[in-house]
Amino acid sequence: MSSIATVHVLPVDRLPELRAAIALKKRLFRAPLDMYSAVLSDLGRELPAFPLSGYVLAVALPFLDEQQVPLMTAPAFDDLARAIQDARGTTAFFLTSEHRDRYLARLQPGTFDSTRLRTYYEDFNACQEPEAGQWMLAAIDYLVSTLRAIQPGEVALLQVQ
């Protein structure tokens, strides 16, 4: 089984519009109206999707958290991320300029050893994956490029579905 990880960079001041579009709009005698994807596209810009399974990002984020690079929480936006998760059935995180400013230097190439990353991935998933170290490095590189894309007044919505 696989999953897709996508990122949309959005202006913080337009997030109330995103919140309003999370839930399906019920309509009398017609199918519910789903404006979420259209609002995401209208509000911001979509970055290239992560080229590997989104599950790899779902392992890389807890690894980074254990390395004191906590990208899975953004207190000002965690309630919105939970609302998206609950309503859309997707895993959602917000990356912020604060994340970029605090942690980007700690995510530079050469910081992480692919053998250690492979071991973490295999332990996390109780499997054997010879390429897992390279996958995890690709996930960290993707997070770096996402953080670099965030401008002042913006956040990046990372969704794994």
C-alpha cells in the first residue's frame, strides 16, 4: 500500500477560508459540495509532490522529532491540522517560517547517516528495506525544500493521504 504526500504553501491570513472549506457542504436533494481542493489551489501554490511513498515522510518526521527537530507541531496551527485530519481523513502538518528559521541548518546534507536512517525505518516498520536509508534522506531533502519555499506570512500544509 502506498500514500501520496503533497504540500500547499498558503498565506496565513487566508487560513480562515481554508478552515471554512474543510467540511463537505450539505445540500438539499443533491450530493454534498466539496470545495476543499479548489480552495487549496486558489489560496496558495502547490509544491511538487514527494516522489516516494508518503509513508516515508510519516517515518522521517518522528525520526526528526527524536533528533530535536520537531516539525510535526506548530502550536498556532495544530488545531487546524487536527480539523483537516478529522474531516478529510488525511494526516496533516503545518510547517512554518519559525520551523525554517530554527531547524533548517540542522537538516543540511551530510547531517544524517543513511545506515542509521535505514535502521530507524526498519525498526519503525518492522521490515527489511535495503533502500530505506536513501528514502529517508530523500524525505529529509523534501522537507528542506519545503521549508525553503515558505516566505514570511506563509505556512506549508503537508498532507499525507
